[in-house]
Amino acid sequence: MTAPPRRPTQRADRSARSELYLIGGIHAVVDGHAIEVPDGGSRLLVYVALRGGRVDRRQIAGTLWPVGDDARAAGNLRSALWRLRGAGLDLLEGDHSWLAVAEHVVVDVDQVGAWAARLVAGRLEPGDLMPRPGWSDALDLLPAWHDDWVVFERERLRQRMLHALEAMSRELVARNRQAEAVDVAMAAVAAEPLRESAQRVLLEAHLAEGNQIEAHRCFARYRDLARRELGVSPSPELGALLAGYRGVPAGAADRAGMTGRASMTERTAGARERAQEHRVDLVSRSRYPSAPPARQGAAAARSHTGDSSPA
């Protein structure tokens, strides 16, 4: 009879790379093997990983186990460390006063944060403009966790991601990769539809691709959403983006509703007026062939209105 596989109980080889994943579900990879993080140690591991660097043990214990005295909180901390090591997750290091993520451990949140910082700063590395899996999960880190320290880190990562997506879209436009720029900008808009800077890069991507109608539609949807949800209108600068592209004065695009309906109405009215003038001119020439053009038009107008008085 074959013995069941043993669960790793000894400390991992610290010369080997280990990976800790917090985005899209908590798990770790040690020596190429995926290991689930036990419930009794997950909060400790996540807290230290999100704080970064060395974290005071008393701060950890007081934050994670606020009920009871310091001795009890310190005991809970030791118990959580024991559970992690018993599961083969020797991912933390420290001494009697502090804990930190071990140097051989790579944390996905740190990698995403570094990627976002490079994009925002314009210091790109090969592959930074390629689509990354888990964008949507990174925009909502640990959604089922409601601790204050998780909520803060979730919002911080979300803001980093949104800034990175906006910078990425602009960089793609600059490299004449407009279709990819639209996709990235739409990801930012989907994450936060009321974020005007995300809407701006989406408009810029559409305009760079020559799709004015798409840009107008996006602006109209955003304008209606902002008015409905917040009771405000988009900034004049956003309207000027489209107005300037069309070569009309800033603000005129927003006054026209940015849907194209107003400008189309104006063009239609102008065409009708020109057609009416052309018809009057034809009538005047047929009835008064010898009259000068100005008198022909006046005579035709009197004839059209029934006025028979002399000019």
C-alpha cells in the first residue's frame, strides 16, 4: 500500500524562490508547489505582506487580536506563526521584536505596485505594455475582507492601478497602438465610471484612432452618468478636448450636448436656408430674366409673398 504524500513540515529552502499571492485568492508557491494558506495564519501573513518591511510584533498582535491583554495577543501571534510553519510556509522572518516577509519571497502585490510605479514615472521595462492577467482582481484586493487596514491597502492599490492604466493607455497612443489603448482605457473606466481622468484617456484614444463619433458617445454617456449620480457636469476641459479636436471654440461642444445632434441640426437648418435661397433665385430668373440679380431676388420675394407694390 502506497503511503499518502506527506505535507511539507520543515522550513523551506531559503535559497529557493517562494511566491505569495494575495490577488485573486490567498495562496503560496514554495519550491514550485502550490500551498493553501491555513486560516489560522492567513491574517498574519497578509498583514505583514501588505505593510511591507519590518513590522513591530506588538503592533501586529494589537491590530489582529485587539480583544484581551497583550500577553494573550502575543500568544495568538506565536500560534499563527506555528500554523504557517507547520503548513510548510516559512515565509516570514524576524526576531522577538519584529517580523517581515523573508527575502526569498516574492509578493504579487509588490510586483503590481512596482509595475504601476514604472508606468506612471515613464520608466518602462520590456513587457510593461503587455496585458497582465488579474487586472480586475488587483483593482479589488481581498474584497471579502473588511478590516480597516485591508480597506486602506485595497484603495491604495486600486489608485495605483487606475493611474497605471491611464498612463499605459497614453503610452500606447504615443506608440500608435490605438486599439490596445482603447482596451486599457476601457478597463480603467469600467473600474471607476465616474473617474474623469479615465474618461479623458478613453476619449484621447478614440480621437487618436480618428473615431470622433465614438468619442462623442463616450462623452455623452459620462455626462449623463455624472449628472444623474452626482448632479454635476464634466469639467470644461473635458468638453474642450472634443471641441478643440473639431476646431470649434472651447465650450461649444458641451453647449451642443456633445452628441452631435445639435451640430447636425445647425447643418440641416443651414442647408435648408441655402436651398430656399437657391429656389428663390431660380424663380426670380425665370420670371424676371432682364432684371439685375439683386432686383430679381427682391421681385421674386414680393411675388412669393403676394406683394405687388413696385420696388
